[in-house]
Amino acid sequence: MRWRDEVIRVAFEEIGTTELPPGSNKVKYNTWYYGREVSGAAYPWCMAFVQWVFASAGQALPFKTASCSALLDWYGKYRPESVVTDPERGSIPIYTFGHTGIVDAVDPDGTFYAVEGNTSASEKGSQSNGGGVFRKQRSVSQVKKFIVPYGEDEDMLDGKEILDRVQKYLNTQKVPDWAGAELEEARKLGITDGTYPMQMIPRYQAAIMAKRAVDAAVERI
């Protein structure tokens, strides 16, 4: 699965989440970020939301901060190639009005859509301190820069995909010459049928094979 798809999937699941009580900045993203429940004007959470989404998607950002400007400064210093002027799916817009979110779609005219924390559902409410997670339509003119945290070729692999890739590699390898004779003997003893000799096995299967080897040795005594 591509990292962009997973990040956006997680972000969409949060749409509609709001502070409780309203106006308190008391929200699970802040609790995750600070490691405790916090509330009050000192804890705006649009960047905490972004950090939470990426971490929850298995792609934690390399610099943990609750500050929009601090994240932009870090990427500008250490990964300047990740700072761009055009929106991309999965990118992080740093707005001119001290706010951020995660881009999920881009229109041909340059406008884009972003899932944002601590914003309002409509244009009438505060856009940078609205108290909820909502999908917003924005303009590039409202953005200082966009941060694209990861490259195009960086896939997110689940456990099965990782095992499949490892097994595919192992299948291209040959049994070492020194192991050939013992493998043939094990096949004759019924410990293995000899197929797929480089295939990975779970621990229980290894234990069964070891038991069979012991039983075969006992029978020969």
C-alpha cells in the first residue's frame, strides 16, 4: 500500500471529531502528542492532528512538533527537497494563517482539498481554531509551502507483503553445496519432501521436523 493512500485513509476516518467540551482544545490528538490530557488556549492542535495521522498510518514524521512553522523550518534545513510550491496528495500545507492539514485531492485549477484538525466545518467559523476535523477546499494562494514528507517509491508494506518479498528473494537462492547431502538424507528419512528447500517455515513446523529427526534417530538405535 502506498503511504499516501494510508495516510489519507486514516485522516478521513477522523472527519467529524471535535473538542470536548467545545473551545477547550481537549482532544485525543493533543492527549497523544503531550502524553496527557491538556486543555486551554496554549494547546492548538492542527499540527498535533497531522502528527497523529502520520504516526497512526505507520509513517511517523521525522520531526515531532506541534508548531507549523517549526516543521517547515526543519524540512527546509534538513530535507529541502521535500518543500515544494504545488499541492500533492499526502502533502502537508503550511498556511499563511498559521494552520495546517493533509492534502487529499488536487483540482486542475490549483485549488485543493485537505483534511484539517482544529478548523470549522464552514467558512464562517475560525479556519485555524475551529475545534473540529473537517475536509476543506483551499487555494494555493493561502499556502506558504507544501511539505511532501516521503518519496514516491516509499511503499508501506504489511506483514504478508514483507514475507512475500523475503520469500521471493529466498526462492532465487540455491541450497549451499555443503548442505546438499544432508538435505538429501533428510528427504530419505521423511523429515522433508525436498521441495522448496529455501522456503521459510514457522517455528511450529521447525519443531515438528526436529521431532521427526529425533524419532528417526531413535528407530535406528
